[in-house]
Amino acid sequence: MVLYHVVLFKFRQNITAEESARFVAGVDSLKNIEGVLSIQCGEISTTLYQNYNDRTKGYTHSLLAVLRDADALEIYDKSSFHEQVKQEFIIPLIDKTLDTPYMAVDYFGKLPEKPMSEPVASSSYSQTAICVGAAAAVAAIAGFVLFRAKL
């Protein structure tokens, strides 16, 4: 089991391409914190296909960290480097006019099993599994947000 750490952000309108690139680079550097197996982030898409139902509730960007365990989350949360990345690359983009410009959830889950249809070299398997797990995590959090919104 690994720990999935999912954060959704509501960034201010009209962030520049440069600011977005800095956000991605800054978040990517968090992979250097002990216990972080994978980390990725990006803009949330609202137009994946024709007549796509926008379920974002105003969240514009997401972050997904796959961590070794709960101890790794504590190391990550308390890391001065994590705080530095937040201050430099995330907080300047937050829509400060909102009461809740971000939300985070953490849950334990398995890495996806190796896809049977495509042979994957063992050295790249864990990265492939984490990417598939990332998609599952984002789908799970979106479902949770929708469920809570209907309560």
C-alpha cells in the first residue's frame, strides 16, 4: 500500500504560461523529499470531449503525490523545502478572494497492477503504475467532491 496525497487548487484567473510552468517545475522538485515515490501536477481540464460535464467546482489545478507511507507524509508536510515550494510556487497563484482556495485528501491505496496488454520493462513499471494510479486518484477525489456537494 502507498499513500496518495491529492490537492486541488483554485488559482487566480489569468495566470500566465510562465507562472504555470514555474508551478509545475516547483511541484516537480518535491520528488526529492524522502519518501516521495512520484509527484505530478497540472491544470485541470474541463473540455476532455464534446459535451464534457464540468465537475471541477472551480478548482483549476491539481497535485498528486504518491508517498511511501504515513511517515513519509509527515516528513513531506514538515519539510522546510515543501514550505519553500508552497511559498514560492503555489501561494502566489492562489485565488485569495476565496474562503477555500484549496483542499487536500490523503488515502491509502495499491499501485495499479501491471497492464497485461503492454509489456513494460521492470525498471519503468513503477513509473507506469504510478501514472495509472494518479488517474485513479484524481477520479476518486472528483467523485468524492461531487458526492459531498450533493449532501
